[in-house]
Amino acid sequence: MTLEDYIHEHTTVTAFAALLGKSRAQVHRYMRGENLSKSVIEEICRATGGAVEPKSFFGTPEAAQ
């Protein structure tokens, strides 16, 4: 599952940004694959309970399923 899919199915950008302690704009950047460090990807994976996996940020759309 991608971060965008997770947010659309489970929360809002505003709520997810608050959970991470980030701005809405920053979460939108993450959703576009921008500004992603290893620590940010790990933080997103933890915050989603593993629903969003690191592989979803790389490669083909099939990797996100």
C-alpha cells in the first residue's frame, strides 16, 4: 500500500502530519516521493503499523501492493 492510499483509506493528510509532527506540505512531498530519507520512511512505516512498507516508495506500482 502506498502512503497516498493509506491516507485516503485511514486518515487525513492533516491528521497524519500531526501524528508525524510534520506539516501538511511535507506529507504531500512524501506522498510524491520527495524528501524521503531512510529515517522518514521508517517513521512512516511505524506510524502506519506496517501497512505502508519501505518497498512502496521504490520501483514499480506492483511493489506497493
